[in-house]
Amino acid sequence: MSISVARETAPSVLIQRRVPFALLALLLIAFVIVPLTGNDYWLNAILIPFLALSLAGLGLNLLTGYTGQTSVGAAGFMAVGAFATYGLLLRLPELGLPVALLGGGLISAVVGFVFGLPSSRIKGFYLMVTTLAAQFFLEWLFVKFPWFYNYGSSGTISAPKLALFGHDLNTPLGRYLLTLSTVLLLTWVAANLVKSQIGRNWMAIRDMDTAAAVIGIPVVRYKHLAFAVSSFYLGIAGALWAFAYLGTASASSFDINRSFQILFIIIIGGMGSIAGNFVGAAFISLLPILLSHAGQALFGGSVDAGQLQNLQKIIFGVLIIVFLIKEPEGLIRLLGNLRERLSHWPLRF
């Protein structure tokens, strides 16, 4: 009996030991190897947008993947965080960058809470339409009132001087480390949040809100909380997208296409998964680059950028259909199955 128990528990112990080592290896690569070896192109064009999109996907996943509340207005809440952070840095520069980011996230959380109030009475398709209306309303708001972009004639917001404790962050490496540290901190918070009582209540609501109400979970309160927390994450992701990646942004930088892009991230990566957001964001970020290089190699540059974008949309659409039908848990589930098979190789594959 004891031998069989030991045999059953040994693999799980080994897996638990592997995870910290893998995490330490990733942190070593992210904080040491990448700054030493990465060039400006990799930092500006690949790693920073990948991290910002991962954080945005995490924010939407907390609402859709863990709580089951459909939303297609993620980019609108990203815009709230970007414009709010810009306003705080512009009008209250003494706050500093960390406080301004936090303030932008909190303002986005309040806006998300307000637009999440209808979730107490509607759900599914009707809730999706409500968040779509929020997306278009927020876009219109930031275009209509010049106060949000400091009355500039171009209608854009430009990144103010980014500094932290006297250190200049306006270099590609500085913006990368700022984005990486913020994403790492918020990912750690989210990982602990979904394991807490709040996360368990969210998942109970996702599985069946009626049953959750029967066992005493205040469903309406936790739905509203999910909208607020999700919008907080999206707001900070929007600020990082505007200031660490784009440098200059406008309301059109957070249009409906951005919302669908974030939705694709959690569908392809895996809904209800923390790691799935990073896998989906990596896929979304790297696919256009791979298609561009493949087009250059196969056709010698005869394929223009518009055709490659159309091909990208076709691939995204096909993959979303495949994942929704065959593997709703996304790429992270497929990678988990592959790792499980490799752990038993060559006995089973």
C-alpha cells in the first residue's frame, strides 16, 4: 500500500519541484540574459508589446475565463487607463510614475465597475452587446473632448518623461524593464487571487451562477468585482501599451480591432489559465513576423503587406474555430498534454 502511494505521489512531487526551477530560469532569462543580449528591435518591436498584450489578456481572462462574463470592450478600458495615466503624469507630475500607473488602473477599474453593473441582470450575448457599446462610447469620449489629450491638434497623447527613483526609463531597455516588472508583479497578484476565495467564487459563478447563488455566494457582488479587477489590469496594460510601446497614442490605438485581438489571445492561449495569456500573446505577436519572413523567403518580396495581413486574419479565424471545437482550453492545454507524454517517453507517446 505504501509503495503504491509513493509511486503515485512521486511524479507530482517531481512536477512541483520542476516548476520553481523553470520559473527561476525564465526570470533569469528575462532580467539578465535579455538585457545583456537583446537589441533595440527585439525590445521595442517584440518583447514590450508581447508583455503588454499578455497583461491585457490576463485582465480579460479574469473576467471571461474565470468568471464567465463575456466582454468585447477590453480595448476601451485600456484607453481609459492610458488617458488617465497621461492626465495624472501631466497635471500632477509630483505623483511619480508608479502612483500614476496605479491611479490609471484604479480609474479604469471604476469605469469597468460602472459598465459592469448590467451584469446583475443580463448575461451572454446581451452582456457582450453592452461591453461593445462601452467600447464605442469610450472611443467617442476620448475623441470628442480635447481635455483628455491636452487640447493637442493631433488628438494624440505622447509619453511624458518616464523615470523611476531618478532613473531614466526612456531607453528601450528601461521601458522593457518597466513593462516586465509591472507584468510580473500583477501576474503574481492574479495567480494568488484566482487561488483565493475570490477566485473560487468566480469559478463557481462561471460554472453555474444559479448554483453559486444557492450555496450562498453573492453572485452580483462578485460579478461587479470581476469587472473592476479586469478593468484595472486592462487599464495598466493600456498605459504600458501607449507609453512603453507606442510612445504616441490616440483613441484609435484602442479600437474594436484591439479588443478582438485580446479576445483572440485568451481563446488561442487558453481561457481560465494564467500561463495561457502569455502563450496566446506570444502567438499573436510572433505570427505576423513569421508570415513576413516566410513571404520574403518563399516569394522574394512579391507578396505585399496587405495580403500578409489578410492571410494572418484567415489563420486566426481558422485557429479560433478549431480551438473552440476541438480544444476549448487552448494552446496551454496542448502544451500540457505534450509535456505529460514527454514525461513518460519512451514508454508512452
